[in-house]
Amino acid sequence: MRLTEFQELLYTEFGAARGDALLSDHVLPAWGRTGAQAIADGADPRDVWRALCTEFDVPKARW
């Protein structure tokens, strides 16, 4: 998944302001770091998206 596609999904699901806050402030328990940190460290944005979806109970149809 490209970063632009990730950002589009994030903003569509959570809105721009909340999406940015979740990405930069919310520590994903399974990763021990924020989504932004994980992506900066080389994680696939798809994996970060799935982790956020799991954490915030996004219906699987929108994953």
C-alpha cells in the first residue's frame, strides 16, 4: 500500500484532524509505538492501517 492510499483511507474513516492525531499520538499496543513511528521505521502502511482498524473496531468491509 502506498502512503497516499493509506492517508486517504485514514482520512475517510476518521477525518483529517482525528486521523492525524491517531497516527501521531496513539501508541499501537501490539507495536509499542505510534503508527507514524512505525511507518518512519519502515513498516508497511497496510500493516499500520490494519492495526488501527483493529484497535478502533473499524468494520472489516472498510479495511
